[in-house]
Amino acid sequence: MENKRIIVTGGAGYIGSHTCVELIEQGYEPVIVDNFCNSSLDNVDAIEKITGFRPKVYETDITKNLSTVFKLSNILAVIHFAGLKAVGESCEKPMEYLRVNVGGTVNLLEHMNQANVKKIVFSSSATVYGDINPVPFVETMPRSAVNPYGSSKIICEDVIQIACKYQNVKAVALRYFNPINSHDSGLLPEKPIGRPNNIFPIIELSASKRRIMSVFGNDYDTPDGTCVRDYIHVCDLAIGHIKALEYLDKIDNGIFEAINLGTGRGMSVLQLIKGYEKAKKTNVFFEYAERRQGDIAVSYADASKAKKALGWKTKRKPI
Ligand SMILES: NC(=O)c1ccc[n+]([C@@H]2O[C@H](COP(=O)([O-])OP(=O)(O)OC[C@H]3O[C@@H](n4cnc5c(N)ncnc54)[C@H](O)[C@@H]3O)[C@@H](O)[C@H]2O)c1
């Protein structure tokens, strides 16, 4: 396993922990770098329970000195999840988002360069398509940000492209659509520190604690008036990272590829709620609220590049 060591920044988080499980199951050794600002060691315990292997953990900030981590031998590649991801918060603290997301990525690429590590898979986002493109979103479309979080992802992609061009790195930026759900074991629920921002933990809270969830806007130009998103099962998303690592072995240094990870189908917020109620045989308590600034009506992927380049497509129903 040690010959297939992968540095996983943010590996204790929601998508990172699911990817660590998949990595271990595919014979890789994930090494987690995380400051636990939005996760805990519970997820590392869960990874161990599920796979029988406990990844090495470096509790450190991605913007700080990472030379101890990069002293490890046999680092095959880096998967870079660590960062801040709350859209609303990014409007309140734009510089913090740039410092962590962009500064962290620059710092990581500097350490990779010093340690001669040339492969990186980056967590980008469908948010880079902004509000200027028609659906489905294709990787060749122009990028545009509607909030500082989106800007940080666009800048990170650009920074990584510079590393490809001038540091001989090769990279895949995976543009995730909307990951939901969790590992079948039930051991890795999406469990952010503090108030959840993503829709799935909010739905779960509304069902279990009977809190009323706000559905932002029911007057969009969509079949039922609520926003439409491309919800993807997080385990499918995790597998996409393994495929991206394999793909990096096939391309030359200097190459940067952006690839969508989505189902290619849209589902409305209301459909998601109804689907959850049916799957879990429960009720979700919700009410309609005003549209939220910065939300676009419809977002879903053109998933054909992932299929062609990575040989990947979603296998699970998101809910
Ligand atoms: N969840 C989504 O809907 C979604 C969609 C598109 C893109 N993404 C991106 O995917 C990545 C992972 O998202 P997630 O949903 O798993 O989020 P998460 O918050 O669960 O995971 C991020 C992890 O990074 C860690 N982290 C944050 N800042 C750090 C820092 N400065 N130094 C070290 N560790 C730090 C957190 O503690 C956490 O464990 C993020 O980059 C996010 O922007 C997420």
C-alpha cells in the first residue's frame, strides 16, 4: 500500500472521508492533512471501521508549512479537498476565503514542487459556471463567479494551470455538482461543525428534529418553481477521484483538465425532499422562503467528458 501513497488534504471532511474509503478499497494509502475546522476524528475512526485501515493524519492548516508531510516517501499524488465552502460566509469574509482556498492551494503547490510531486486532483465546483451559461454545463464554457467562494475556485483552477505550465505538474480539476447522501454503513453522515449549509444535512435535521427547513424560492422558471440541481451520490463522487488518479497516469505533464462530476440530470429541491421522504419513510418539515441571493434556477452537468476521459458515470441513485 505504501507504494501508492496519496496525500488527501481535507481528508477528514465529507467528500474527503468517502474518498479515503474508496482509496483504501482500491489499494491506495491515503494520508490525511486536515485542521479539523469543519470535521473531526470521528470520520477517521469511521474510515478505519469501514476499511480496517487507519490513515495517518497530520493535523495542520493547509496554509502553513507542510514540509513534514512532504518528507514522506512514495507520494504518488495529492487530492486537494481542504478549503472553506460556505457561499454565504464567503460574502461576509471574502479575504478569508481567498487566503485559505487560494493561499492554501499556492502553498500546497510550492510544497509539491519542492518534493517533486507532480500529480494533483483538485476539488473544483459547478459554481464556476456562474449565471451566464445555459444548461447543461460543459467544461468548455466560460467561467464566471457569483460570489467569493466561486471566485476562489476559479482562481485555484488558474493557479493550478500555472503550476502545470511552469512546474511540469499534471492536474485534473473535478467540478462537482451537488453531492448528497453518505456511505451505506451509516458511519459517515455529512456532519459539519456548526450550522449546516448543504441541503442534505438540513433535510435530515428537518426530518429527525422536526425543525422547519426553508426552501428558498418557489417561483423559479422550473417545473415546480423550486431550484433544480444535479444531485450526485457522494460514493459515486468518491469513485470519480480514483478514476481521475488513473487518468493522470495516462496524460503528459503540463496538462490541466477540468472535468464535470454530475449525473447529467436535474432534480428540483421539492423532488429531492419528496424522494427523501419516500426513501426514509419520514416527513420533512419545510416552508417556502424568499429566493436567496446568488442562487441560479437550474444547474446540471453535461457528464459526457467524465464518461469519455475517465470511464466514469454515476451508478447510484442520489437518494
Ligand atoms: N460539498 C459540496 O457540495 C461541494 C461542491 C463542490 C465543491 N466542493 C468542494 O469540495 C471540497 C470538500 O468539500 P466537503 O463538502 O467535503 O467539505 P468539508 O468541509 O466537509 O471538508 C473540507 C475539509 O477541509 C478541512 N479544512 C478546511 N480548511 C482547512 C485548512 N485551512 N487547512 C486544513 N484543512 C482544512 C475541513 O476541516 C474539512 O475536513 C471543498 O474544497 C469544497 O469547496 C464541495
